[in-house]
Amino acid sequence: MAEQKVAVVTAASKGIGAAIARELHERGYKLGLLSRTGCKELAEELGAHGVAGSVTEEADIQRLVEETVERFGRLDAAVANSGRHAEVIAKHKVTGIPPATYRNLNYDPDLKNDIFAVPWGAWHDDLDLIVLNCLKLAKAVTPHLIAAGGGAIVNVSGMESVQPRATYPLGPLRLALHGFTKIYSDRYARDGIRMNCLLPGMIENASSAGNQEIVDAIPLGRFGGLKEMGSAAAFLASEDSGYITGQMIVADGGLNRGI
């Protein structure tokens, strides 16, 4: 009988992170979950190991990985989910960022916001939140994945990196994560470890989810489902995607063109 797979998921208490955790659980994974609150309810629901901590703190990430391996005996996959740019924007009280509209999701010649309105501190905080957290998780899990004979890492990125837009001024930072994903994939492919990025588009838990104008901009004519994002991440974490590594998988209903 095959040994049960084990995965860790960060920022797992709600939204995309929780959806990924539930999908992995349905596929038979034992789980270690990290969130500020320790994912108490979700961990109890899924029989998972919950850890309270921050995705920006290396010690918390290391503790998640070590405690999960200690409890379940191995590690086969990791999903690096994080917070949102909006959290950083709100923390630094940045104003003047235009909301997403049908027009500015493409080129908008009338868009004249100040692209230098975001303070340097916000750039640094966002780098910690959405890029360096993935590097810290990768560093922590790599020895365990090698010990297991290989595995997969999924970094949750975002569509705003595919086609940078002024309405997402911090979005280009995700390109650094994509570059690291390529480098990591080159280095550890021979060790049987794959790394890919999942790039969600406009998802049903977004603040703009009821905006019909944005729905009209999406070829599939709807916002993406959380379960759909969970399924996409689980696919990338599983052996079903065994010949895919170093890739940026866009799940945006057709909104963006190219990568």
C-alpha cells in the first residue's frame, strides 16, 4: 500500500489557501497548515496540523515544516500561498490607486494616477509578503522533498504579473518570484523536485466580485471559483503534472494574453 502523501500550505485559513487545503485533503494528503491564527477550525475539520505564524517569518515557516514532518513522517508537496497587495496598500494608507475596470484591465490612455505614490516601505513589505515567503518555504522544504525522493512546490502568484497594470502598482514584484521559480526548477529537477506558479485571475472572494463590468471583460463571463483554484494547485502538486516544472500557469478565465 502506497504511503500517504503529506503537504504543507501557508496562509491557509481562508480564501484560496483554505480551498487548496481542502482539495489536497480530498485527494488523500495529510496536511500542515500555517496562518496567523493557526487555522484551528480548518485543521480540526481536515485532521491537519495547524501552526500559528506569519508567512514573512522564516522561523515560523521552518516550524511549520519541522512539526509537520515530525507528526506525519515525511513531506511530498508544499504550497506557498500568501496575503494580498491590498493588505500592504491599506497598511501604508496609499490612496489614488484606480479600481479595476473593463477599460483599465487593458490599456487605458486616460489613466493618469501617480505611479510613484506607493512609498518605498510598501514595496519592501510586499516583497516580503508575496516573494520572499516563497523562497523561505522552498528553503525549508527542499531537504525533506529530497529525502522523500522528490516532490512539488506550488507558488501562488497572480495574473497582475502577466500583464502589469497601473491599477495593480505592486504587481510587477511577482515577476521576481517567477524568475526564482525558473532558477529553482533548473537546480532541483534532477532531484525530482518540481516548482510551478499558479496565477489566479479575478476570483469569487475578491472585493470586486459583483462588478458586472469586470465580468464582461472576462471571456468565460464569470469570476473564478475558489474550488477551481484549489483543484489547479492540487494538480500542480500531484504526479498528474509530473512533466511540468518552471511554468507559470494562468487561471484567469482568458482575461490575459500570453505570459
